[in-house]
Amino acid sequence: MNKIERFVYNSVRNNPIVKNKIRNIYQSIFDLFPLDQAQSSYPILERPGYFYGFHDHSPFSYDNTKLLANKAEFDLRMPKLGDTLTVGFFEGKDHQNFIKLTETNAWSWHLGCKLQWVGKTNKVIFNDHICGSNVSRIIDVESKEERVLESAVGSVSPDGLWAIGYSFARVQRCMPGYGYIQDVEELGVDDTVPQDGIYRVDLDSGLKKDILSIKDLVKIKPESSMKNMKHYVTHTVISPDSRRFIFLHRWIDPMGPVDKRISRLVVADFDGKIVDIFNTDGMVSHIGWQDSNHVVAYCRVPQYDDKYVVFEVGKPDLSSIIGNKTLTSDGHPSFDSSERWMVTDSYPDRRRIQNLIIFDTKSNKKYEVAKLPQPKEFQSPSHHKHWGCDLHPRWDRKSEMVCFDATFSGVRSLCTMNFGNDILEDNLKCLSNTEAL
């Protein structure tokens, strides 16, 4: 954002209806000009019709030979009952040979079906809807052996032993497009302050255990804005050492718009004990782990405003900023295995350009490696018709490649960009780079 855009954004950011109207009018002026061409500092390999989903898990297998992917038979509308999603993976040279595993009924454009690898194995896990319940399925991609677990999952631990989950039915009611559309018989799914909340699943036995009630959660460091609101939890991500997890606790006015939500960032252990609640001043959007002791979030901190903030677990009052003057808008961050390089993106700007960004936390440099136009039809009309395509970039296991979803060619595609050894050798090519101030 430039200074004028930042001023307007800050003036209307707490009113999503007005904010979106101003954005749409602003972008429509620039729609009078031809759409810019895609630019990138490295070749982009597209897989048209495929996508992965969110940014908080790597779709690459532990040995980097396989790339998880989803495929829908339609685009530019929300899933309806009966619409299935193909689940599988790419392998072979440059990950171009697709192997179909199965199909699922539980999915969304932004989260996919939460398809993930189970530790350093050949097994994958993903969510499905079977006989009126949201469940998860584990498939060995080599033997095709399959198990069904009674609970949907949000995040799998890197060691492959545990999963953390929550109610996707409640999320769909509170945040359409991030849950599943099927009706389920869940006790208290429409309660404003439900008894249930977060559970853990033993992936070996399949046993589920409730570990954190939302009713108890709202009593921990309560805020005045919580009163008479509808509460839910979402976006669970387990730490690299498989000891703790982060999640978003959110609340909305049950009589108001679903996109006007208040959020806080919470850290808990696998017994459901709250470790930290970071001060994000009511706004936190996208989160991840830098390492097992540091959390990155795009959020609002009073002394910094809206920034990429790194928090230290156990020291909630300590925080630092990534790209204070150069990362000026929201995006989806994740770190590579060296814990040095952060990849993120930007939402479509005035020219509907999405930027793919690599940030070096050692040199404090921002590298723009791609500028990708998004056709207007991929802009979500509303929060109830949320089929837009964010880049959601994710690292491979060797810090050599990122994959992302994009629409610059006119179709939703799973893309990869291979840097070779340039990241490891500090020789990253880019369209532009800027030192943080």
C-alpha cells in the first residue's frame, strides 16, 4: 500500500462492508486499463485445474518427491452438496504426473480438505463427510491401505503422532468458506459459547479427546468485546517440535455481519493448557511458526499497528517486527526449514496484482519474485461467496522451491517456482529487493 491507501484502509478497516465497497470501486477504475502481464524472476510451472489450499502446511512429502494436490470439476462458485473434490499427488520430474487417490465431500476453496502428510511416512490424511459426520481418512499412497477416523482434523503434528481438530460445522456458520456445508448433528453447534472447542486425536488408535472448551476459553483473560458474542476457534497449527499448537479464538455478533470479527492468538499444549495469549489488539489474520519457540502473525499490535509480528512463546510481552517499512499489507506467511526465509504474498492491489514475496530475516531484505495478475472474476463477491484464490505460498522441505495457487493464466492452478541453490547460496534473483528500515 502507498501512504494514501494506508490512510484510507486505516480509516475503514473496522467496517468491512465499507472497506470492501471502497476497494471494489477503486479497483474498478483501474479495470478500465488492460490487465498487466505476469512477471517472475524464475520460471513458474503451472498445473491447471489443481490447487492445494491454505498456507499453514507443506504439501511436499518428507523426501520432496511428491506434491499433494486437489482438483475440482468446476470453478467460480461455492461448493454445493454432492460436489466432490479429487484428492491425490504429483510425482515424477518436476512433479508433473498426477496420481489420484480418492474423492472427498468435505472441502472449501481456501482450506481444501486439510490434506497433509502424516509425519515422515507415505501416509496422507484429509477430511471427508460420511454418513452425516465430518471425519478424516488416512491413506497409504503406496499400499493404498485406508483407515477412517471419527473426527475431522485441522493440523497434524510433524512427528505424525497427533492431530488437533475443531468444529468445521461451527466455522462454516461463523466464517463461511472455511468450514463444510453439510449439516451435522453436533451438540451445541449453534451455541454462542459452546461447551466443546478443541480436541486432539491419537493417529495410531484414532481416539479423540476433548482438551479445551470454548466455554472455558472465554474465561481466560476475558475482554469486554466478548460479551453477548458468538465464539469459535479455527486455524490450528502445531509447532515444529510437536509439543504445542497455536490457534485463533474469534467472536462475532450473532446478529451482525460474519466478516466483522474480533480475533486473538492463543498458544496451548496437547493437554489443552493455555501457554500464552498474545496481545493482537483484536485483529490477527494469518499465523505460523518460525521455529518451536517463535510464532509469526500478521496482526495488530498497539505500538506497531498492522504488521508481521514475531512473538516468543513464554514471553508474551516481547515481540519484534518483520519488514517494518517494506511489508505493508496482509499476507500468508510461512518459514523454510532453516527458519531464516519467510515466504508470503499480498492480496490483489489496485491493478489486481498479487505479489509473491521472499523475506530474508538475516539481511532484512524483501525480495519480490513474482507479480501475478488475478482476473476480476476470481474476486470473491462476498464473504458468503468466497471462491477467490489467494497465493497461499508454501515451502518445500529443502528450501529450494515454493508452491502456490494462482489464476494469472485464467484458470485456478497449482504452481511451483524452483530457486535451485540460490536461496542456500544467498543469490536469490528477484524483480526488486528492498532493505527493511
